Amino acid sequence: MYEKSKALFERAQKSIPGGVNSPVRAFKSVGGTPLFIQKAKGAYLYDADGNQYIDYIASWGPMILGHAYEPVIKAIQEKALLSTSYGAPTELEIEMAELIRSMAPNIDMVRMVSSGTEACMSALRLARGYTGKNKFIKFEGCYHGHADAFLVKAGSGMATFNIQTVPGVTGGVSNDTLTCAYNDLDAVERLVAENKNEIAAIIIEPVVGNMGCILPKAGFLEALRKICDRESIVFIFDEVMTGFRLAPGGAQERLSINADLVTFGKVIGGGMPVGAFGGKKEIMENIAPLGNVYQAGTLSGNPIAMIAGLTMLTELKSNPNIYAELEQKTIYLKEGLDKVLKASGTPYVINQLGSMISLHFSDHAVTDFDTAASANNDLFKKYFHAMLKRGIYLPPSAFESWFLNNALSYEDIDKTILATEESLKEIL
Ligand code: HOZ
């Protein structure tokens, strides 16, 4: 069934570390052979062996309208004929910046980059440059890309592979990274008191996608907002996953909270490598060439990436019903899974908001990294493979959110629920 993927994986491992260009893809924590993908259309992926899968990864978030979405593909094809990069400004970049400002709240100015990692790394540097302070708070299990300062108690791949400290990240860098549990307000207050006037920023995934999907407790983000105002700390929302996914204005809009700086990735690029960070004018004006906080990129604002993102965001802005449709589908999935999981008798927790959802095999609420990590992740591995065998492509780790795309039909979701019912019978 996976013969060609197996052969490709063997070959890949000879020239690519671990055979993959991003660790979670290697299936190392769930075991087995990663699927080598040949093509995708709508809600379906096709691997090298010609197997078809219903896709709940959506390229880890970007493909919110499904794969090979025609308006995006057409726009890329047309633009590519005019050259793929100029290294000089284009009108497209202005249109993109204006569109982002019109959709996301609190964005006076925005700078385009090429990935979510770059966006978060640059936003942190900017917060430090703006405040003149060095330390920052991040939450255990949140993942903000792989810049050195963030690789402390990080979620996603670091949690999946249980990497505690990263060789190559110096103490000098990580000593300024303060961490505490997600949803633990008292711990934040303690860190702030212990590091009075030294904290430049609090960075957070307003809805977490990197330890599975985890929701902020009522009042938690509001309280952080107040602390940031009181202590002159820059409040950074990492909306790489939630941006343009939870609402046209992302988590800021969905949860009615204002951030000072916001980072974007994934959906903003329509499947091309794009990230962005933006926020208040007073802060953003410190970036070079206006200020001395240096940040640059040969492919930043790349025309192909811009036209893909612009087309994707325009579709989302012009049809905001998409968000209600996506949420209805996700709730339908949640209710279906609920039914079959309850009947199976195994303890489980499903967290969901908008089109983000995840399943932990746990007998306690999953609200932070410790509760996510103490779930039965061995059972998740078995569930993952049982589902894959039935043509359902889930993230190969319990520490990742599932992302629904709007090409999914109710029939696809029914198949997913049925596959779960059968899988549970097989593995329990
Ligand atoms: N860090 C990404 C998920 N949180 C994984 C990206 C990938 O492996 O493609």
C-alpha cells in the first residue's frame, strides 16, 4: 500500500536529514513511513502509491479553501509569466498591506516576510528594540517558529520529539526567555514581579495549535492585556495559525482582544511561503529603514507569494460566510467524534474553536502543556495509523491541531467519523 513512499523515504534519508525538510513530517513519533505526496485537490491528498486521503492537515493550516484552489492557482500562473522575483517594490505589496489592514484589527503598518518563524523572530526583535528591554514571556508548549529565543519549552515538533534543550542555542539567548504554563495567570504575575521593568514582550498563541488545540480560559487573555498595559510590555499575538482562519480578523476579532503586534503565516500566503508582522504605527516605525531595528529579506514581498496571498485573502474577505460554514463542519465533526468516542468508553477530550480541533486521549481537561503531555499519546499513535489505513490523513502527532478546509463535504466528515468508530474498535 505504501511501497513507493517507502522507497522514496529510503532514498530521501541518504541526502536529507531524517528524509524530511521539517521534522514532524517524518512520522517518527507515530512510527511508520511518511507519505510522499504527489498531488492534492480540494479536500483530498494523493500519495506516490496513488492512495487517496481526506486531509485534516491542510499543509498545517494554509489550505483553508482546499488544495489547488483555482483562483489562487490561476493568479500564480499569470503572475509567474512576468518573472518570479524582482527584489524591488511592487504595487502588489501595497495592495497586500492595505488588504491585511482592512481585515485584521490593530494593524496600522505591516511588513511582509517569508515564513511564520521570520515573522515571530522579527516581532520579538522589534518589541525589544522599541522598549529597550531584553526579556520576554512565552508559554510552555506554545511554538513561535524555530528562532533561537523561542526554542525553550516549545510545542509542536519539540514536544513531539520530547526535545528539552536544543544544542546550538546558547544560554545567553535562552536566559532572556521566561516561561510559564498556558492559562496560568498567577505565574505570569509572578514572572512580571520578579523581572520588574525588564520584560519587553509577552508572546502567545491566542488559541494554541502546537500542543493540539488548546483554548484560553475565560478572562486569561484580557488579564494579560491589562498586565501589558500596566507594565509597558508589548503584547504579541502569534496568529500564524489563527490569522484569517478563526475569522477575517483572526483571534483578535474572534475573541475581541487587541494585541500590540501580530504575526501571521500560513493562510496569509495561500500555500506560498509568506509571513507578516504588523501592529501599532508607533512600534512599527522603529523598523529599518525608518528606525534602526534591522529586518530584511531578498524574497520578502515576492510577487508570486503576494498574488497567492492576495487572492486567498480577497476570497475570504468577499465571502465571510466561509467562516460559518467551516465552523459548522467542524462542530459536526466534533459531535460525530463525541458520539463514537463516548460509545467506545475510552477517556478523551476534544478541544475546538472555529476550524481548529484536536483529540487527546485523556481523562482530564487539556488546558496547558502538562495536561496535553500526560494524555495517552501511545493510543493516539495507534489511532493515527488506524485512521491512515482508512484514508484519513491526520497530523502525525497529538501535539498538533487539525485544520479543516472548506472543500471538505459532509460526506467526507461522515467517512471520518465512521473511520474513527472502526479504528477505535480495532485499537482498544
Ligand atoms: N511546525 C509545523 C506544525 N506546527 C510543521 C510544519 C511541517 O512540518 O510542515
